[in-house]
Amino acid sequence: MNYATLFDTIKGYVENDFPDTQFTGSSGSASTFTSKEQIDTFIQQAEQRIYNSVQFPAIRKNVTGTTTTSNRYLSSPADFLAVYSMAVIDGSGNYEYLLNKDVNYIRAAYPNPSVTGIPKYYALFGPTTTNDSPPVITNEYSFILGPTPDAAYSIELHYYYYPESIVTASTTWLGDNFDSALLYGALVEAYTYMKGEPDVLANYNKRYEEAMILAKRLGDGMERRDAYRSGQVRMSVN
């Protein structure tokens, strides 16, 4: 299901064209919330719920970065949500996967930042800051490594992110493979916005939950049967 079909199907199911809505902002100026903006919001809210409910491989990507000698901090990508895995690549091209720890563990294990070596652990440290005076907190996260890198190592990071929405991409993996979850998720959002009949909303919720059972069977079940890491979310499938 592409965006145009999804858009029209939502309007058809709830029998509402969502006419433009006028509202007054905090500055006193009038603004218009258009029909397209309303439905796009419902779709994006549904996408976010689905992506936070099932760990599809489609919501993972990987990047390669480089550590800085004697600097124990590493910036995350701008679209970073959570770590899937992080590996350091030594001078011989060998991969060594870092273990996830708390910041206080790394601080306690390597209290002196001047003690260096090939990193073995990482922790999500917090938002990065600029070098401005005073510093400005950014929207990007950073990692702390332990021990402090003794050389410029390549780091391969696999991480979760939000794929481009079908609203702007027109077609997506989710729309092509689990359009039922996307449709009923958007219908739940739309009908909640409309303050619709409770029994109809309950039916949309039921259909959404049924679609999500199938989605989880794939994302957290069949696609994880041969996973090496036992710490991943995994459900058994027949």
C-alpha cells in the first residue's frame, strides 16, 4: 500500500474528509491545520507506535566512525535511537564487539582517562554539547568508551532509527509488507481524534492488535530464530 492509497483508505473508513481547522496560536495569529496535515499526523503516529513495538531489521542501519586518540567520547549519528551492536576494528581488520555497560561502570573500571587501550566497553553518555560559551546542548547523543582509545580505531555501529515516513517517501517497507498494521494503527489515531463511537474504536484497536501479532511473529520471531545474541527480543514460532 502506497501513501496515496493509505490516505484515501483512511478517509473512506472513517467517512471523514477532515476539513481544514482554524486555530489561534500563542502569539495570537491564526493558523490552519489542513486535511492533509491531520491525516499525515495520524499515519506518522501509527508508524512510531509500530516501530517501537516490533524490532524489524528494516529499522536498523549501520555506520562506520573513527575514535580519536586519547578521547573517550564518540558522537552518535543524528538519527540514532538505540544501539543494536557496536564493534571496534583493530589494525588487522579484526572485529571485537564492545559490551554495553553503565556510565558509572566505565568510570569505576577506568577512573583515569589517561589510561588508554583498545576499547572493550561502551555506555550511552548523554546529549553532546557544543564548544560555545556557554555550551549548547544538542539533540545528538554521545557514547563513552572504556578504556580511552589509544589510537584512531574504526567503529562499526549498528543502530535503530526511524525510517523515512510513507508520508514523504510514498512507499516504504512497512507499507509494502504490513499495510494492515499501518492502516489500522492510523485508523485508531484518526478515530480517537474524531472522538468516535467506542465500539467502532474498539474494533479498530482489535484489528490493529491482530495485525501486530503477525508483525511480531515476523520481526521478533522468524527473523530471530538464528540470532547469535541471546539478549535480543525473541519469541518462539511454530
